[in-house]
Amino acid sequence: MAELTINQRAAGHRRSLQSMHKKVSAMAAEWWGEDECCRSFLDELAEKIKETEYLLVIEKSDA
């Protein structure tokens, strides 16, 4: 099997991060009204995952 290019690898990781964001957001929603501390921690984690997804981009060089 051929190795993935750096862009393909980054795209796969972004898709994985999107999935993680959805899962962690769902976990946070389960804590709504039960424990605001747990909900807050999970919301912060979901936001950090989303930020990482946006930052995981391979810039093209001018080579």
C-alpha cells in the first residue's frame, strides 16, 4: 500500500478531530444541568479540539 502524502495524512487527522469534537461535545451535553464543572471541562476540551482541527493545515511552499 502506498504511503499517504502529508496532505492526505493531515486531512485524515482533521476528519478524526471532527469526530472527536462531536463525541466530546455530546459528552458535555450529557452533563448539562447535572454538573456544570464537568460540562465546562468537556466544553473547553471540545473547543480546543476544534481549534486544533483548524490549525492542522499544511502550507504549500513556493518551491
